[in-house]
Amino acid sequence: MASGPLPLALANLLLRPGFASRRTPDRAFDRLAAQAGPAGAEFTAEFRFLLRHWARDEHLTPVGWWSAQGHVRRHLANRARVRRLIAEHPRIAQEPIERPVFVVGLPRTATTLTHGVLSLSRQHRCPRLWELLTPDLEGTPEQRKKAVGAARMMVGAINLFSPRYRDIHPMTAEGPDECTFALPHTIMPLSQARIPEYRARHYARDFTADYAYLKQIYQVLQYGRPRRRWVLKSPLHTENLDALLSVFPDATIVWTHRDPAAVVPSFCSLIEHGMAITLRPLDLHELGATWLELLSRSVTRGLAARASIPREALIDVPYSWLGSDPATGAPKLYEAVGARWTDADAARLPEVVSRPKGARPHRYDLARYGLTRSDVDTAFADYNALRAEVDRP
């Protein structure tokens, strides 16, 4: 990619004076931790490790280092707030998160569209992006305005620094979004920098505690508010279904499917446009190899966990259900999760299935990332066998 849009170049210039703190990441972390409040020793140590190794990517830009610190600051502050709220209101921990729906699958398989369609029902509760970025109890209108404003600034910065990003994955501060923003440990830092030490730690991690914390976040967001069925989403859940189901044993898993030969280049393109904000230069072939491994590992782990999921709790959704004919697919989806599709839902369906006004087509190909169809088919052989069964009429 070229050097990037002018706003990104100006931001890197303005942030250059603070870029030197990358050389002393522990000192930078201490400052962030002091601002966030007590988040717990183990939680804090994990994020110290992350920031320390994030800082070592020699291609990191000033905006990339600013983003890394923001990621760590947000997670530390949210953890400290959730701990404080539960200490002040012990009944939060008793809030039942009953029969939640989790939309999973590889990214770029219509997980966002599926989540959006399920969000139409007044009986469902989907977390909004601003809530995931700043989980809290019901606050004053001023507090909500501040939280929504912060989320709008984040979305605005992404769209300003990488204008094509909104065409590929549009986001809105007040729209439903994914658990990725609330889970403390995911592969998403690897979409902003090359962090091999964190990647190795991620592979060895037991994610049960992460999902217990995720449940606490939704308990906080539910406390004192009307109880509705949670509909949640993240492609990143696919690799951790065992941990997810240990914490949410009555969950319904909605697994979306699409040909990995389309998924992989589409997602690599998304990562490319996001990573161009934080790294210079980009090695697109390295990016392709990295995400082929990460995505194939994720789905392999998901396939292993499927065997222990009760059949009635697992719903496979072919890409054609919503990608080709959403007016027909949406009622089938609702019936599958045990929800009622209404005329009001049908009337609002165009809101979530239409592309944003002015959005350009998203074009991508495997060769740009040094990959071939054979590479993908080999990596996803077992998954393709399952997908053939799911797609069978």
C-alpha cells in the first residue's frame, strides 16, 4: 500500500514525540495501570506482557504505538470497573444469562449480518459497540453521551485513517457489535502488530477465565435493566467453544459457513487495511501466511469442540441463507433459534441487509497474500467436508 491518507501521516507526525516511550514499555505500562485502577495482579501481568512485546515490532508507527496503549488502557480500566461494580453491588454476580445465542464461524462468513438480523427482535438483547468499549451500569444521559462519543471517535478515526475499511466492515457506535471488544485475550492484537511471543502464549492459554469475565460484563450490562435473551457474536469464539460452553452451558451456537477460499482473502484484505494504520511497511505474504494459520487453527479447534455440543444447541447457517435471499433466510434463522419472526422484524430487515450508502465493492484475491487455492483447501480440508454436508439441499 502507499504511505496512507494525509490524516494518517499528520497523526503520525503529531504523535512522534510520544513514540519514544515505546523504548521503555514497562514505564509506559505503569502509567496506564495507575490511571486504570486495580485490575487484579494476574490480569495486569498479562497485559504488561502484551504491551512489552507489542512495543518490539520495529515496523510499529507512532499511531500504532498510540493504538497499542489505548488497547491496554481500555482493558485495564474496564476490568477495574467491573471488579468495583461487583464489589459494590454483589447481586450483579447473580444475574442469570439464560440461553444466550452465540454467532460463531470463520470471519467474513456473514457473522455480522447474522447478528444484525437476530438483533431485530425486541425480545433479543445485543450489546452495542459503545457498551462493549465501556461496560457499565445504567448511567445518566451525560455519561451515556460521553461513552457513545468515545465510541464514535474510535470508529471515526478508523474510517479517517483507512477510508476503505468502512466499505469492508462498516461499524457504528450505537450498532450491535461483537464480544471481541470485551474479551481480554484474543488474536486481534495480531491484526495490529507482529507479536510472536503473544501468539505463542495465546496458543497455550486456557480461556475459561476469560469467558467467566465476559459473563460478568454481560451481567453488569443486564443489572437493573429488562432481561432479554442475549444474542452475541464473534468469529473468535470459534477456537474457544469448549471454554465458552463451560461458562454458558445452555448457549445456542449459530455457526455460519462459507468457502474458505473466499473467506481467507477477504479477511486478509480487512486485516491489511487495518494494519496499514499501525505498521509500515507491510509484508502481505507474511500477513497471508499468518492469518491462514490462525484461521485454520481456529476452525480446527472449533470442529473438535462440535462433537460435545448437543445437536439441538448447534445451528449451521450456510452463507446462502442470508447472503443470497435474506427475506427467506431470516425467518428460517429465527425458527432455528426458537424465536418468533414478526412482520415488524420483516419491515426492518432492509436496515441490516443493505450496504451503507456510497459503499464500494470489496475486491480481493489470494495471490495478493502469497496464497493459492490449494493452500487454502489443504488447510481447511476437514472443514470443507463439513461445509459440503451443511450446503447439501
